[in-house]
Amino acid sequence: MKPEKIEELLVKIEKIQSILIDVATCQSKICDEEESYKKIYQEIDRTIGFLSEDYLNVINPNNFDILRKWYEFYDENNLNTAERLKYIYELYSDVVNQVENHLYTNFDKYKVKSNLDDFDIIKVEKLVKKVEIIQDIMIDVATGKSKPEDEEEDYIKIWKDAALQIRELEIIGFPITNPNNFRCLSHWKAHYSCELEKYQYRRDYVNDLYSNIINPINKATTRYHSIGSSVEDFVGYLKRYLTEAQSIPSISKLREETDQMVSTKNINASSPQRKIKELESISNSDLTELRIISPVISTGYSSQNEFYNNRTDVVILTALPKERDAILKYLESPQIVEYSGRTFHKASIETSKSETVYQAIILCLPSMGNNQAAIATQRAISEFNPSHIILVGIAGGVPKENSRYLGDIIVGEQIVDYALNKRVQAEQGHSQNQPRYQIYRPARVLLEAAKNLPLQNWAFCVKAQRPDGTTGRVNPAVHFGVIASGNTVIADQDLRDELKNDWSQLVGIEMEGAGAALAAYESDFMPGIFLVKGMCDWADGSKNDDWQQYAAETAASFVVELLRTAPFESTLELHPQSNHVSNQEALPQSNLKPQNLVNENPVKATSTVTTKNYSGKIKISICNKLVRDWEDLADYFDIKLHERETFDKGKEARRVWEWLEQRTKLHELEDAFIAIGREDLVEELNK
């Protein structure tokens, strides 16, 4: 089919939607529009049929071949005006997207002229600005600050520009799609009027809408500017961050998962609106089940700050089930937890300080490697907000005569990603790979505690039998130094020795540390990272599975006993007027199903924290009046520079508020405002 005919189809779809809207809003009578409507409907139906014959998988979604059927439909289903408009805008949404993609990918006239050779980083940065303008307009309209008709023209223009640029990035190989299907503000208004009752839900929806685009771009540009890398490096960063962002479930994704659950109730309807009526037949127990799975959805779009009011002290990551099982063996009464479709473990760890008990999450990766570790770490940070992340398990050791033996423990003073390479010009015009090491450092508080941990605290607790006849001593030792991390299993002595030549303090080689460290470094919360592994072979091909269990248990015993020394303060939120934290309190309460509960006693925490909550109205007022003084407030609370750099420009005051909210520090605002000379805001707080 000629592209001009396809363009005509898009115009006709707009026209037929306009007629449907006029009838639905009583702007036109059915008798006046019926003839015109039937003609356009038949033309659209015929063109869509031709496209399907051209191997485009598209069907006509509109079952209303006459306007009378449309009237009967919305009247029968008691749809209000907003519901009618929402239905119309969404009716042809998939068809329009498919047809546009067909145009842009199959006809030279419409193909986007873009390739990596002329890739422009500044243009990508400008995309973020466009998206932020779109978000501001959507929020202003949704919260009554602006009227849709006043902003419509600007919105449509910027939306089209941003959509085209996103399409360009997609065509040249970036894992990116346009998440915003609201081509006009009238559609957006119809949507939030039906789905998002409160202003806060609407703000959260808009902020979440582009998060998988904005956050990766900001990360990539920050890294690019901070280390002065090449455009090629930037492209690599952006592709990786976009891919990682897709693995993190957004609020929108949670809604989709719930919709899928609803569909399992055998609801069959010809339209979304008919499903509304059929949902009424679902029993109360079924609805309760849906709320358990995702309370965020059942109550609208809750903010992420509500989602992790309670922090986890430490997340323990393992790459293999045998490593996880080794950790569980040294924990008291670990529990199985089902959360967001996954199963993992949690446990309370009593410490030498009677008032401190850590809450720990134990996660096992689906497979080995830095990529999986990065994704799991990023997700763990977003879901559990731990203050520290510890990687535990087995690794290949680097031999040192009469000093290191299999079963010993290695602790990373530096974690070095050795997998990055740069092509450089060598002699005689040939090029070769030159390593570009990326270095990460562990949490200082854990490293110092590890160096001071007495041998008898952990070595005598190891339950596994030590394989006989391979070393001259019985007790395992601890070796601190550089641990190299890459995505492949090293079974080559030459490669191991090559790394040893570059890093004289190399003690071991493993596959998850760099990925986890990178995710921790680049998160907004910057949890401390720590790497402890037991040596089970020498990374030279002479693999010895006999030592894996023992090495896993020495590392597990070391980590658990290290945590028992209480090297850092617990940051868990406490119940008001209580010194106790419940067993479930350390986890977000979404789809949480503890099993095999052994210890139902409350867990002690460090001290009573005064919690204070303010209304959304007060928050908005304070943030609007704080203006540039947000920097003084950030200084008062010692918010680090790298954290401030993640704050959205123009929304810094809000981000400071959320930073305090996440750390249950809002009760300190009065003293802070007085300290920075903003006593007027104290009065505002107490209104």
C-alpha cells in the first residue's frame, strides 16, 4: 500500500474519533453525524483490511459500525463523560502506533535519518529537558494549575518532538520505546479523571511514566562528563542503563501485572468498559488477593517513599544456591518470604550490642555474572533500601607460597572490574585490546571491622568438614587485597598471572562483585558494598569441587560473625513509643508472605525514633517557599554532593524533603529551619 494512503488512514482515524467524542459529549446529534461516520468507518475498515493483507498484524478495534451502537454501549454501561473519552482515545491507540511504525520502517520518505556515526550527546540531553517540560505540563493540568486547552498546542508540539527523538534512538539500536501514549492533553485528562483520584497519584504516575528513560540518560551523561570518556563509551553506558532500567518493575508495570491477574478470572468482554461491570462479580476474597499482591495498585499510585518506609539493614547476595544455603546454616531461624513473585529469605541477626538486632535479606541470583549481580543489586536497593550489601560465596584464589590455602577467605579492599577493554594502536599498524580497569572500594566500616574480627569468633564455628590432606594447617585464614571481577570463569593460569602482574595485591578472582558495586555506586542511596569469598580453587583450570562446600561455609561463618559485632547502626524505623521492630517491618508490605515462622518475638533495635508526618499541602507549601535555601538545608543534613547531583533541576527542595522522609528525619526540620535562618518555615510546619 502506498504511504500516502496510510497517512490518509491516520487522518481518518482522528476524524472518526472526533465524531465519537462529539456524540459522547452531546456536542453533536447522532442523526447529524451518522452518514459521515458510516462512510469514514467503512474506509478505515477497508484500509486496515488491506494492511493486514500486507502482513501487518493489525485489526479494526472499533465494533461500532453505526453511531447508534456507540450510544447504546456507553448508555448500557453507564459510562460518565471521562470514561467515554478515555475509551475513544484508547480505542485506536494500538493501531495508530503499529501504522506509524510501519511507515517509519518501510518507506524511505519517513525513515529516520539517524546513525551512530553522527550521534549527538547534547541532543540526548535535550531530550531529557523536553520530557521534563512534558511532565510539568501534565502535572500542572492534572493538579488544576493549568487548563488543558491553554497548554494543548505546546504539549502536542513537544510530545511529537520527543516521540520522534525516542524513535530515532530506538532505530539505531537503543532499547527504548515511547512510554507516553497521551498524544493530547484531553486524553490525559480523561485518563486521570477515571484512574487517578488524588493529585499525589497523578504526580507519581507522571514521574514514573518516563523514569526508565530519564534516569538512564542522566546516569550516562553524569558518568560521561565525570570521567571524560568517548562518545562510544557514552553509547555503551546508555544502552546498559536503559537495559537495566527495563528490569526494574515500575508502578506502571505493577498495574499491568494486576491487570493480568484480573484476566485470569476468565473475564471476557468486548471492551475495557464492559470489564468494569464484569469485575463486580469477583468475590471479596479475590479482591483481597489482588490487594495483597499489590497494595500500590489497589489504592492508586502510592509514592515510592511510602513503599519503603522501613529499611533493611543488610542484603546478602549469593550467586549459587549452595552459597545461599551456607549462609542460611549460620543464621538463626531464617524465614522464607514470597514477595513480588519471587522467593527469598530474611532473618534477624542478634549482635554483641543487646539493643541492636539487624534485619537481613538473603537473595540468590538467578545465574552467575556481573550483569545479573548489577540487576539484582539495583532491584534490592529500590525495594529494600539496605544500608549495606554483602556478596558472599566462593571464588578462585591467587596462590602465595606458605601463606594461602584452599578454604581461606579473601576480602576485597578493592574490587576491580577487569572486563573493560580499549582498542589501542600497536606496532606495525596493528591494534590490540588494552585493559581499562574500573575500581570500586568497599564500605570502610565493614572493612575495619573485618580486620579486627578475632579468628576464634568465626573459624571455630565452621560446621563443614575440611577436606583432608591438602594443607599444613587446620584453621582458615583471612587475606585482604584486590579481588578481580569479570563475567567469565577464569580457568587459565596465564590470564590469572597477567592480572597478578597488573595488581600485585591480587588475592582472588570472581564474577559478581563489580556488577553489584557499580549498581551500589550509581544508586541514589549509595549503600555500602562488601565482598567476602572462600577460595575453592586456584583459577587455573585445576578445579576442585571438594572444596566448594567448605569454602562457602567459611565465608558464611565469617560474614555472620562479622555482623554480630554490630559494625554499624541499625537504621530501621521503629513503632512510635516502642523500642521494638516487628519481624515483618523491615520489608515493604507488598505481596509479603512469610512462611515457617519460628520466632514471633519482637526484635530489638538501637533506639526509639520520633516519627513525624506532614500533609501533602504542607509539603508543597514548604518546598515552594524554600527556593534556593534547599542547599543550606542539604548542608545542614550533610547530604553528599553525589546525592545532590541526582536531584531533578527545579525540584531540589522536593528531593531534599523525600531524602529526609526516607530516613525518618522530618522531625528534625524545625531545628534545621531555625539553623538556616528560615523561622518562617517553622510556622508553616506547625499550621
